[in-house]
Amino acid sequence: MSWSESALLAVLILGAALWVVWVAASRLDRLHHKVVASRIALQAQLERRARTAVDLAASGLLDPASAVLLADAAFATSAAAERPLGEAGPSTSEAFALTGLAPERERAESALSVTLRSVLDDAESVAALRTSPPGDELLGDLASVWYRAQLARRFHNEAVAQAQRARRHRPVRWLRLAGRAPLPRTVELDDQMPGALDRP
């Protein structure tokens, strides 16, 4: 094999290796974007669930104690979702973080689920709420947004699992293709719906 043929073969091998690395890095980048987008969608659905819970608490259809407990739990999720401002304003990296929801937010969302189940777990009280048009509409909205939040969390956790699998490959670790991005984390919270609340 001549020197020019050896050089050409080396250039082809190097080009193929660079192409494989570029494809792996692009795939990992797409997976990271998918994780961020699914987390933003999940946050939006959880915020809608909290707003619907506040609407239900303020409707006057619940007994006063249940309404206060429900409103407190819903407002706690909003407080946990707010991040303190840094010296230069809200952190841009927080908006595009791969680390899922903050533990305080997960606990607040789980507490809201527990409160909603305690308020709406009795089939007779739910049926009584459905007898009035505003009650039926509020419960329908709550069931719909809660179901979408469950789906959004499943999609997010699946996106995280895909990104974690991609990052476990040796070439990805050896070449540090993930850069300084933290390992994506799943969102673990209690989002089980009350048995008396029908799924949409």
C-alpha cells in the first residue's frame, strides 16, 4: 500500500469516526431538549391543576374546612414553584435544567394530590357536587387536567430514561459528549387520582 493510499484510508477512518461522534452528540442534544420540553409541559399541567383546585376551593361548593385545606395545598404548590431571584434576575440555566422538579415542588404536588383525594374520594359527595352545573364543570376540568398531568409526567420520565440510557454508553462518557449538563432526573410524585373522580 502506498503512502497516499494509507493517508487516504486514515482520512476516511478519521472522517467516519468524527461523523459517528457528531451523530451521537446530536442525538444526545436532541434527547436533552426533549427532557427540557417535557418538563416544561409537565410544569404547565401541574400549574393548571393547582389553578383548577383553587377554583374548586373558591366555588363555595365544598365545606369550609375542605375549601381552606384545598386552597392552602394549591397555593403551596405555587409557592414551591417560584424560585428566588438571583443577583442578575432569574437563572436562565434553571429554565432549561435537566434535573426535573425541585424536591420541595414534588412534595407540594404530592400533598395537593393527597388533599384532593381526601376531599373527593367519597363517591356520594362527588355525585352531589356534580348535580350543580358549576360543580360538574369544575370536576370535569379537574379530571381532565389531572389526567394530562399524569400523561405529561410519564412522557417526561420516559424522555429522562432515554437520555440516561444514551449517556451510559462508553463513547459518550469517554468523549464527554454531554458536556457539563447534569444527568437528567425523573419526576417522582404522588399523582394518583381519587377513585370517585372519573377520568376524561
